[in-house]
Amino acid sequence: MGINRREFLKIAGISAVAGLGGTSAIDLLRRAPVEASQVSPNPKALTAKRWAMVVDTRKLTEADCKRMIEACHRIHNVPDIGTKQEVKWIWTEEYKHAFPDDMNEFVSDEVKHKPFLMLCNHCDQPACVRVCPTKATYKRADGIVMMDMHRCIGCRFCMAACPFGARSFNFGDPRPYVKEENPKYPTRMRGVVEKCTFCTERLAEGLMPACVEVSNGALIFGDLDDPNSEVRQALRSNYSIRRKPNLGTQPCVYYIV
Amino acid sequence: MYDGGKIITGLVVFIGLVTFPLWSNVGKAAKKPDPKIDTPVIQQLPEKERKCIEPKALMQAEHMKILNDWRDAVVRDGNRIYVSSSGKSFNMSLQKECMNCHSNKKKFCDECHNYADVKPYCWTCHIEPKEKEKVAWASIEENS
């Protein structure tokens, strides 16, 4: 009766091997469900090493800005709430608010009263990405600071971190405030943060960002790493400024004044 | 047995209450879900091309995993083209690709999801197809 020590150790050893390696052996033997499938980027997509935008404020009027804001907000289903809980991807600001680092006591009347087009700066060193606890906000290889709405938990750390006020929080369901839904783009839900994405979904189809498309040449979009790109040529031949450069986030939106 | 009457009555009431879900649902089996694929887009396709991206059995069992993979591939990696096991290419997009054919969310998605009592939260953000009226959406080119 009973088993001796030798038998017991044999059984224990075999059980341990089966327990440790059994599941992986079964997984190996079973065929993976989607074996032949592959994914790839759209061959028509526009690509760059570091996307950037140059805003030629000399060419921009208030009507131009309004047209761009409308185009952007319409195709991205951005709600028009109109209270303190507003959601915005692109908006206008006065010079003194846009460039608070400029210490000059007197600036030209034209610059002083001109509307400046504001949007996410897609910084090289984005503060929002550093603070995001779920990696919902992240920087793509092409420099675009992107959001994964599926991951956003609405903690709003990114809003506190962003020095440019480029991020908006959905305090409530945005759907009732979206006048005309674009069925080709999702809306957002209550409790997530949203911002400009440099139109990644349009770049992926080979289209320029919506605001650039309707800007009549006032906005220039291109690769900052390519010395022959349109943005680099514009920056080479014009004096430009960026918002709050002393913070070291290296914004990729340049303003020609 | 002391208080036999009370105990037995109590037991009968207890068993009756505990088995309530069983006997109250006798003969009332929930209707087997019957998802429909008879949307205009699918019906316009020639008979031979009326196929989903992968075989039907795989789609039934794995569509949720495929959608998750698509989401990560598109959002995180920027890969938007899916080449299926049959070699055909598809645009990985719930709103633009899946729901283009399966425009009948109520009879296609909800039919089984309600039966199985699963509540995927796709539609809190993604816009479900309008099943009755078609809303014409003006492109930016036209309005600019």
C-alpha cells in the first residue's frame, strides 16, 4: 500500500513539467486564428520625419481664421458648446495672450489687434505626454502628438501640463452640441480630453490637414527635417516666432509676423 | 418534530422562491438571435464577392479581437490597410469600412449582443449608421 519516495518524486516531477509547459505546448499546437493577415500603412499616406506648421499671420484675416476653425471643427465633430466648458481644437487669440513672453511695452497696432491662430503645437518635448498616466497621449515617430481616445481616463493631467491651453475636456456628452455629424469621423464621449491631431486621419489618406487646405496658402505644412521642404524654405526666408519657447517644449508651430 | 407545520410551510415557500427563475421561465425560451446581412450595399455585390474580410465562422468567433487589433494598428502604429487571408485589402475603419456594408446595426450588431447581454461601448464615440434617413454630408471642398 502507499507509494514509496521514488514513485512520489517521479509523479511530482511529471506534474510540475506538465503544469509549467502544458499550456504553452497546447497553444503551439493550436493554429493561430488569423494567420495570413497582415497590416500596412496606406501607400498614399503623406509621411515626414517631423511634421510642422508655419502660420503666416501677415496673410491671415479674421474671416480666414473663422473659415479654418469651421472646417476643422466640422470634420472632426467638435461640439460647439459656447460656455466655459467649451471644446476647441483650433482657435484665435490676441497677441498679448498668445505670446506672453514678449516683454516689449509697445508693439505695432497691426500685430496688437490681429487674431493669431492657435492650435496644438505638437511639441518635440511634449509635457502632456510625460504626465499621461495611461499613455493615451503619445508622440508618434513623425512628431505628431496623438491621442488614443480608447485609453483616455479623463484625469486631465495633460491639460494641467500643457502650457498652451490646447486641450479641452468633455464635461458632458458632446453629441447634442455637434450640429452636423460627419459620419466618417467619431465623436468623443463624456470624460475624455481632446485636441488637434494635425489631421492624422487625413495625412493617412494623402490629404493635407483641413485647416491648411482651406487657408489659401496662409498655413504651410511640411517636414521640418527636410531642408528643402516648404516649411523650411518659409522659415529660412522669414523671421518667425514660437509660443513660449523658453519653456523648452520645442513647439512645431511657427508664426511669421 | 416541534413546529413541523411551520417548518414545512417555510421550506415550501423557500424552495418556491429559490426556483422562481426556473419555473417562471418554463416554455419561454429567448428567441434565437437572427442577425441579418441584407443591407443594400451587400445586396448590390455580385454573389461571389458577398464575403466578409475573413470566413464567416472566424468573424463570428473573433470579430471582437480583430476590432481590437485594428484599433491598435490604426491608432498606435498608423497602419490602416488590412490584407486578409484571401489576399484582399481593406481599410481598417469601423465607421468607414465595417458599417459601410453592415449598415443595419440594429439587426446585425445588437441582435446577438442583446441576446448574449454584452454591451460593447463602441457607439459612445463612433457614429452608428443612420438606418432610416440618409444625411447628406457636405465635404470641405464644397463649402470652402
